[in-house]
Amino acid sequence: MKKWITVLALCAGCRLSGFAQKFFEVPTADRAQVKVFYVEDESVCDLKVVFVYEESQATKIGLWMEVNEESQANIKVIFVDEESQADLKVCLGTNPSEAGWLKEDKKSFVPF
């Protein structure tokens, strides 16, 4: 959870454009479709994400928007504290054009 707060703090103030993968953060790993670990090093990152704050602001993979209701989400995630627990490693971008897969072999973990 602490890493998730750090990720959000890094994204604060970003104004972006596109169509989002709407995600809901679940409280336990057994409810998650994908276990996500945040990395700073792009060389080990699977998916570069950019957070958006309105559904109308995102149009491609990697543009993520958190929703408050599980029923509104395209995907249910949990942010894990250990890299070894993760299905998917994400790093942050600052511009929507940066969002997307860095490692194509992980595409199967995001159900879109």
C-alpha cells in the first residue's frame, strides 16, 4: 500500500489525454486478476503506465484510471510489496505517448 501511495504522489498534477483501462484496487490477492509491482528501472518494467483521471482522457493500453466501484473496473489489481509476488511490473510515464508495453510477453496478464 505504501508503494501505491508513492505511485499516486508521483502522478499528482499530471493532465493527460486518451481512453483508460479502468482498474479497481482490491484488498486481497485472491480477489485480484493481476498482482502489480511498481519498479523505477524501465529495463525490468513490463508495462509503462500513465495515470489519468477522467475516462475520456485515455485511448490505449497503459493509460490507467482508478475507479471507486469494483463493478466499473475493467480489471481488478492489487499492488504487492515484493517483486516475486507480481504478475506484472509497471513503471510510470509522464506523457500518454510513453504508455504501453515494454515486454510484449506479459500482455496475457491484462484482460482487454
